[in-house]
Amino acid sequence: MTGEHEFTSEEEFRGEAEEALVDGDRALDAQEISAVRAVLRNRDFRTMWLSSLGSTIGTWMQNVILAAFVYTVTKSAWLVSLVGFCNLVPQLLFATFGGIIADMFNRKKLIFWLSLEQMIGSLAIAWIVRTTDFSEVALLLAVFAVGTGAALQGPVFLAVTPSLVPREQLAGAISLNSVSMNVSRVVGPAIGAVLYVWIGASWVFVLNAATYVIIMVGVTYVKVPTFERKVGESKLDRLVGGFRYVRQDPVVFRAVLTVFMFSMFCMPFVVLYPAIASVDWSVSTKSTLYGLLYATFGLGAVIGALSVGTVLAGYKIEHVLRVSFVLFGISLAAYITIRGPAPAFPIGFLLGFFYFVLVTSLSTIFQSRLDHSIRGRVSAVWMMCFGGTVPVAGLLAGWLVSYSSVNTVVYFGAAFALFLAWFADLRPPEERTPLRETLRR
């Protein structure tokens, strides 16, 4: 099949597509290898997957180098936090709206025009930062524009991609989406760091703008399947239903609360990374070494995601989650304690590894509790608490740094991870009851 697979109803397709969206952090296990090969023989999926991979590499290249450039020029952790906030907060504000327009308009045209909007925004960023005496307001507005396009395009793109394969190949498609996301986190920063030294930040952003052309050309040649639209429940009702489900299921509720607190209190170190490298390790943010350090963290994340479905598959996933929180906290504390880049490589790898082990484990537990008919609505809540929280946390961290220090903020995140190791008891209530009764005695 080459993308002509049709679903009998929107609800049937929506469940499969939204499952693929949330399972973006899912690991590739050995049982899915043959499915992956079959998926890659699908011309339409292969076209979109390769287009997405190229564009995502460019996106990570721009995000990492933009933070490094801003910090190099201004030495302001606060401004770096503002840039990160403007880039990611649209996910909190507009991702749900992106899902709505995906059902209202032609999805191929939406992907094309939203890619064009992001390309123009990236070119604007390149123009603004061509000198060190740039307008901070103009830069923040351009970054917000690119982030808005990405937030609107994400649900549209991720609704199209899984529909390009027959249902029996969906697992392979999900796994390849996970690989694409994780590989781009390694390749993008590494390439960006080299190019930053050779041609400067502005031209790096021009090259990122060019990667959007790949998406625009690719989607033109893809056949997107159609299905019958279901008239009835409003989008607002669907979202409210998701919140109700989260509140009623104790495991889902605790999983969502855990990912919210993790993103809010433990993840600011990602936004503050340029300051950590510059102040603690004396590494110039305009250097190949900086990009390699970031790429090492990303490589650890790739291995961590793969490990959950392979070497860690024989362990109870609830235990893997809690242990990974402890080891993440220890690794984060060590990361901010070291002085010099040499130990940052192995510790950064371990930090990325445990980060993605816990994220993948948490997502897997969350997904296993969802009823298929409610999966999309609950997934919207998960996305808001996970992706939408990071920019708010980064902005808050940048403000706190001005009153304390980068180390203080990151140490707090490491300590909070140890608290989450206790809090994230995601066993079903019936399995936790004996322990509570034991404590009462």
C-alpha cells in the first residue's frame, strides 16, 4: 500500500493517530524490527518520515545554537529563558487549536503553509541576529512566530503520518517516529555547533529555514487518506472529558501530576544549559565542544529510549520508573557539581539516559491505563502538562537565577527528582493497599 488505506470513520482513525502522537517517546523493541522494515517500504510514509527527520534536525540545530548565541552576546540567562519560553509556550496555547484546524481544513495544505510560515520566521531570526546589536523584542516575536507555526503544525502532521500505513504497520511507524525524534536531538546540535563556528549563527538559521522546503516538497507528493467526518461531540467537550478521565483514574491522575511536576521543577536545566557550560565548565557556547556536549546528552536519551523496550523489558516498569528518578537526580546533581568539560561527557550521557528511561516508562504506564475511546482527550491533557510546562518552568528558572544562581536552581531540580521517586508510585491502587495497611499497623 502507498498511502491509500482508508479508515471507515474519523473516530477509528483518531484513536490510532493520537496513540502514535503520544507514543513519540516510546522505545523501539526487537519485536517491531520487521514492522519497521515493512513501513520503510511504504513510499508515502517514507517520504514524510525522511522529510520530518530533515526538518527536525534543522529545528534542533536552530534551537540549540540560538540559545548559545543569545547567551554569548548578552550573558543573560533571563533572555535565554525568554527565548525558550517564546519558542515552546505556543505548545501550551495552540496545540489543541492545531487539532481543531486539522479536522476543518485540508491537511496537506495546512502542512505546506505552516511550514512556509516557519521558514519565513526562521529567515527573520537569521536577519535579526546578523549583528550582535540585535533587537531583543524583534527576536522574541520571531521566535514566537516560529513556535506558533510548529504548535499548529504538530497535531496536523502527526495526524497525517500514521494514516499513511495500514493498521498492521502502525507499531513500526510509531517506533520510527520515536527514532526520528531522538536522532534529531543528537545530530542537530552536533551539526549546528560545527556550522556555528564556521559560518556564524545567522547562516545556521538560514540553513534551518531551507529544511522546511523539504517538508513542503515532500507533502506535495504524498497521498493523504480520507475518512468520514463524525458530527457530534464538540472539541471543548472532548477536552473536558479528558480532564474528567484523568481525575477519576488514580494511576492516570498521579502519572499526569508526576509529569507536570517533573517538567516544572526538574527540567529548567535544559533552558539554562548555555549558562552551565559557560560558567561551570568554561566552555564557549560558540564552539564545537559545546555542540558535542549537548549531542552526548541526546545520545544518552536515544539509548535510554531504546533500553526500555529491550534490556529493561524484563523488569517491572513501575520499579524502573522510580529507580530512574533516583538516578536522574543523582546524575543532575553531579552534572552541576563538576568543573571542566571532560567529566561532563560521561555524566551528560548518563543524565540523558535516565531522563529518557523515566519519560518513556512514565508514558508507557500512562498509555496502558487509557481506554481507546478516550485516548485522544486524555492525551491532550498529557501534552499540556508535559510539553506546555517546560517553557513556563524555563522562564521561572531564568527569573530565579537573577536572584540566586544557576547551580541553586538545578540543585533544587535534582532534589525534587528524589521526591518524585517517592511520589511516582504508579502501581494500581489494589497493589498499594497492602503497603498502606502495613504502615497503619
